[in-house]
Amino acid sequence: MRARRGSAVMAAALVFAAIGGHPEAAAAQAFAAGAGHGSPKHAPTGLVGQARGLDATQGGAQLASHGTVVNYSGSGHVTKLPRVKASAFVIADARTGQVLAARDPHGWYRPASTLKMLTAISLIPALKPDATTVASHEAATTEPNDVGLKAGRHYRISDLFRALLTISANDAAVALAQATGSLSRGIALMNAEAHRLQARDTVARDPNGLDARGQHTSAYDEALIARRALALPAFLGYDQTKNALFEIKPRHRVGLYNQNLMLTRYPGDIGGKIGWTEAAGATYVGMARRHHQTLIVTLLHCPPGTEFTYATRLLNWGFAVDGHIKPVGTLVGPRKPAPKHAAPTPHSTTKPPARRQPVANGGLSVGPGTVAVGFLVLAGLLFAGFVLHSRRSAARSRQGRA
């Protein structure tokens, strides 16, 4: 398995030399070419399922379509939607939530490494960035596309998030999930966050996006996840890192070069995540801002190496038509938190008050207080009688002695 990592490094080095020494491009091109991910074979459709019922119309009735949906204005010239070779996509306005165009938005597809965006937004609030975690054997042996964690060594949480979002480190994803207490707990937090965001098409089975049975997402859900990521400054800080150093062990550091080439090539790009597996094809989530407009683009199952081209086309189109066409749907907001139950009042009790029992004479009732008073009166009478009796006995005794 380690030989595969060596092949990936060699592939990156060759591409690096071929494209003039640009480290970010070398990393991304090696990744897109399948270094450490198997051959770049492209599956026919990549579809693994389809939303049903109300889930299929999440965000609007038009979004139930399995084809391309876009509403052109009846008057004036509007730029036509560009040609995009992807099984599913969404282009949406992050601020308004308006979906400008989509293709099979609720189709279920494999996410590949774009799932790491859900990993990040779920675990960033749960883990302290300055804390450390010990890499397990499971994390250290996770392949492919790893940063090279060593079992038993401590790693800073913030460094792991940076490796996760820049070079798509699969071992860092496992280590972060396990830092919550266990791998299963980390994945549970991911699914809980997807539920909170109303990303109903998304099921996570692992924290890194490697193909797993039952794991899927949709272009619509990935837009919801990206919208949440935009609201997390910590996420953007990690995701926008262009290059950094990661300490594997003392005096041994490796370079991290962001695989999202859009950061340096697309004006206004503010983050995103690429992914690729043999079954998923190329996947991409991108975010860009121009003139107070912030757009989100998601692509699922497109030919490897084309994701940046199609993302650029959709973003350019989105900036040109945003506000000039009727949206085909909306990005729904997160679920509202359940209302908190009011605290019990000082007069409330967990036991019902004692019932007053009726008595025979005139319908009077006797409660606990009345009984207590009765006992006190009875005790007083008995004590007074005892004192009176004692005095009389003492008087008779004195008369007898006289």
C-alpha cells in the first residue's frame, strides 16, 4: 500500500516539472489523474439513488426534475446556460438562497472528498483547535491520499483540519473523527449536522468520502453544506490556506499545497473542495464572491480534470444572470432548534397534592394541617391532665402525713 503513495509522489513530481514548477497545480493535476485513487475510469452516470416524495421537492417543485432546469426571462437578452458535462449540478446565490439553475439536484451520488466539507463543518464546533489528539493505528494506515500520520504521535487539531481541506488528507479525516471520542461518534455528528441543515439526500458512512456502501449526497445538499461553511470563519481560514507545513514528527515536516486551483485562478474565489474516486468521478464544491454577490456551485460525477472548467463556466453565468432570471428553487434554512421546556414554577410539585377526605359531620374536610393541629391539642390536654393529677396526689399525701 505504501508503494501507492510513492507512485503518487512521483506522479506529482512529474506533473510539477511539466507545468513549470507550480506546486498547487502539480498537486491538483496528480490528484485528478488518479494518483492514489485508482485509474481515472469514468462510470456511466454515477447515480446511486433518487430522492422520493417530499424530499424530491425540497427547495421547490422544479427541483424534482432529473434533467436541467432554468427559467429564462420573457423579455430582454439573458445569457444561456453553458454546456456542462456533469451528471448533477447546482448554481445558487448564497445570500438569498435562490437556486439559479440545476441538473438532477436531488439525485443521489457518491461525494468523494467533497464530503470532507461536511466533516469539517460538523467537527470544527466540537473540537478545540489548540488541543492535540493521538493518531491511532487506523488513522495512520488510512490510504490513499494521506498526509503521513504516525500512530501514537500527537497532532494539533488545527493542523489536521488544514491537511484535511488543503491536500484532502484521508488519514487526517479519520483522526479528527476519532478525536470526538470514537470514529462512530464523529460520523454520527456528521449525520446529525446533515439532518440539522435539512440535507436529506446525504448519508455519511466515513469521514473522508472514500466510497462506502450506503454513502451518498446530492448537488442540492452540497450547496446547503457550502452555505453553512461560508458562515464559519474557522472553516474558511483552513480552506483558503494556499500552502503550509505539516509536522509529521520532530524535524520532519511536509508541504501542504491546496488542491483547489480556483483559489489562485478564479477572480473572487473564496474556497471550495475537489474530490475524485473511480466510482464517484470528479466532484467539486466552489464558492466565489464578486460585488457583494456570493455564489455556490456544486458538481457531481463529471469527467476527471474538467471540474474547474465547468465550475468556472457556471460561476461566470451565475454572476451574469443573478437577479435577472427567475430562480428554479431555494436553498432551505437549517431546522429550528426544539423549544426548551419551561422550568417548573415554585408551586409545582412532582406529586399530586393530598386530597382532603370528607368526614361524616356536616361535610367538613380534614387535611394534613388539621390533623397536625389536632395532635398538638390532644397532647396539650394530656399534659395538663397529668400535671393536675400529680398536684392532687401530692396534696393528698401531705394531708395523710399531717
